[in-house]
Amino acid sequence: YVAGHSLGEYSALVAAGVLSVSDAVVLVRKRGKYMQEAVPVGVGAMAAILGIESETAQALCARAAGDQVVSPANLNSQGQVVIAGHREAVERAVTLAKEAGAKRTVMLAVSAPFHCVLLQPAADRLKHDIDACSFSDLKFPLITNVDAQPITSAGEARSSLERQVTRPVRWQESVQWMLAHDVRRFTEVGPGKVLLGLIRSADKSVGMFNAEDEKSLENAFSGNL
């Protein structure tokens, strides 16, 4: 299986043979541009909340929203949720989270409120570009951000990327699905081991490798064999 967190889903689809590298790079650039242009700088915000569960975060966001938008954006692991929306609503949700016993809250230095409905204009624009690209069926399944379920067809891949812009990244559920289906070795591709850390919080017994340069790539292949 492959899976990618937010932007990483494009890399995962390239690895699965769905998209060419050149098409993926173009889509990623346009995705970033459209997201930035969808919400004026300073209007939106994101915050990380540690020490509360996703259901609690959802309830706090509903209380904090009022006539604005705030909702879970990244469901990363048990006790780690990122929220996004209008800055004032995010700040209200952070205050409520502290009152509810959150261990830590952090306002994130980001340029837009990713993975929330404020980015619907970006999703609408990106759909045209996704539709114009050639997609192939997957060589092996991808666990999607939006549904936390495996997909194998080009059509499912298109739908996943289109919906991903405004929907939360269900990473915790994606990891749990893989663990429940006997995935015992994980390799994170790219700099750092952030995703491996999230996987470790779910199950410390699985094999974990990272591939960020030539040496670590060799080690990952050796470990998986």
C-alpha cells in the first residue's frame, strides 16, 4: 500500500503509477496557488491541539464556529488534531480546548487555512486541472486522506484529490486501517520522520524505515527485505 499526508498524496499517486511526475508537479503548484488565493492572508488560521480526541475537537469547533468556519483539518493521531478556519473562530476553539484540558495548543505559521470549506474556490479551480490530466489505475492500493480507505482506480484517485482540498486528512484512521490489514513495515519517503512518529504512537511494534538520502534508502530496502 501507499499513503500520503495531504500534499504527500500526490507523491503516493506518482509512486503507484497514477500520475506522471511532470503532471503531479504542475498540479501541486496550481493547488498551492489556488489555496493561497482562496483566502486573503490573515483571514484564516490553523492551530494544533494536543491531548484531546478527534470527537472532542469536532465538538469544540462546532461550539466555537458561530457564523464563521472552524473544523478539524488534520486528524493525525490519538490526541493530536489540527484545526483550520477563520482566525477568530480558530482562536475561540483554542481557548475552549485549553478549558477542556488540552495538554498544549499551538497557532501554526501557515499561509492559508488548509483542508476546510473556506478553500472551496480552490477546489473548484483545481478540479478543472485534475480533469485535464491523464490518470491511470493504481499499480497497488492507496489509502486516501478523505475516506481512509483503499482505492485502485483512476476515477477514485481523481475524486480523492478533488475532495481532499476541503476535507480533513484522516491520517490516524488511515494508519489504523493498514494496521488492521496486517501492514507491519512502514517506510517514510522524504526528509524527517514525522509520519513515522505518528505511526509509532499507534503501534510501536511495527518495522519503521525512512528514505531521505542514498544511505537511508539502502537501509530501508535492506530492512524491508
